[in-house]
Amino acid sequence: MVNYQSILEAQNRIQGHIKCTPIVSSSLLNQWLGHTILFKAECLQKIGAFKARGGCNAVASLVEKGQKDPALTPKKVVANSSGNHAQAVAWAARQYQIPATIYMPSSVSKVKAQATASYGAQTVFADHRADVDAQVEAASHEPGTYWVPPYDHDDVIAGQGTAVAEVLQSGEQFDAIFTPCGGGGLISGSLVVSRHFSNSTQVFAVEPRLGNDALRSRKTGVIQKLSNAPDTLADGARTLSISERTFHFIKQLDGFYDVEEADIIYWTQWLTHLLKLSIEPTSAMCMDAVMQWLRTQSSPRRILVVLSGGNLDHGTRQKIWYEDQLSILPMEKFG
């Protein structure tokens, strides 16, 4: 089970490979809302997403084990992903000169698919996410081949936790932390770090309403699985289900929100405009959850939002900017 010590070990493994990303803010947004909102800009991370952390830690850990026991030396790594994790494992495998094969749904962002191949990985596509998952599992049984799943892996979760660790280790304090949730790796690692530093900081996860399997799992107490990848702009949250490993942490969260597609588009436009960064819809949806939470607060709050990635293809950009949302100010829309 991932703990703070495993996140410290992950930091030591991946330093020199990943970036310590900046914290950014919008003074105008804070002025409008009357709260302090800071953003951890993982959209500026290697491969353009926080996934570089977990992918790098998992591959580096495999290399470590091989150094201790040559029989465990990885000859190949495989992964399944809808985009950013694919790039992360391909990039990390190249750092250690290990061949990689990445299994992806055919609906994956073209930018993410092309980037994955550019890192030297072989890419294999299937029409349905369930077929992708079945193919990678079958490939993982080949001798010397190791599967690096996108979230159901302790080394991946520990790596993802280093994003929030960088912030809290500097002495920053927050009333609440918000991260997107697909399979739950980022929110799991973030929760472990947050609880190490403070029991008073609330930790929240955010999903698209069209793919809210994790929220429904939390409500029912039983993991809910989608039959098909949800048709949401938040492509980083198109997972079919969380895992028992991440469910353990999701049940401990202070809250969970889901967000409508229109609000995802609204905040993608506004955060792109205010922060002058390339921001994925999966990241931007957290701001709608922040607004929902702030409506219940009676005093100014200090909030950390993890901007999980910034990789968008042309088709996604067209959908985001099809209609102007910037004419409606946040305080007018949300009150």
C-alpha cells in the first residue's frame, strides 16, 4: 500500500528526469471570487502531463529491481492508455532504453497517439477500451515483459503523488485540494501526501458526469464499471472503472464532484484565457467543482488545483472554442 515514504522514494528515483512544475495563479480570478486559488501546472510537465511522474517511477523501479536481481531485468514494458499515460511510459522507457508497446483505443487523441510513437514505442489500437485492456494483459505474460498500468500500480500512484508533495513540502498550506479523477492514481497519491502534512486540508476528486463511475462507486460502496468509454471531452477520465487499489483511497476523500460537459468547456476556455496555458478539459473541470464547494463556504479559502495536463488535438480545440464562453464572467455564471 502506498504511503508517504514510498512517495519520497519515488521523488528520489525520478529527480533529474521530471520537472518541478510551477504554481501559477490569476489575480483577477482571485479578486472576482474572493478566494485564493493556486494551480499546480502539470501541463508544463515532461510529455505535457503529470503522468510522466508515475510512468517514470514505475519504469525506474523495474530497472532498480533488475539491478538487484538480473532475472528481473525488464526486456520490454507494455501499457494501456487513452493518451497521457501512453506518452509517459513510452517516454520513460526511452530514458532507460527499454522497448515499449502501448495499447490504445482508436478514439484516442491524435496528438497523444503521435507523441507516443515519437518516443519510439510501438502503438497498437483497438476499437473498444475493453479490447485494449485485454490485449495488454495478454502481452504482459510474455517472458521479461512488464505491464505498467495507468493507475492500478503502487509505483504509479507513488509517482503521481510527487506532484502535490512538491507543493506541500515547501510549506504551502491549503484549505482544500482538487484533482481530476480517471482511474484514481493522481487523487490517491495526492490524498496520501495531504494527510501526511495535515488532517484539516480537505481533498476532493472530480469527474465528468458522462463518466462518473468513481463517484457512483463511492456512493454505492461497490466498484461500478462502464460498458464503454464515456463520450466526454475530458479524455483523461475515460477509464471504464477505478481499481480496488485506488478505491481504497477514494473512499477516504472528503468529497467527490462530477461536472457537466458545458461547464467543462466553460472552464477550459476561462483557465486558458486567465492563466495563458494550454489546459486539457480534464484539468479544467476541477474549477467547476471548486465553485460548487465555495458556495458552501462562509469565509475566504486557499485552494490548490492540480492542472493535470495540457495536450489537446485540433478536434478537441474546435469543440472547446466552438462557442464563446468568455462573455460570461465566472461570478455572473455561478453567483
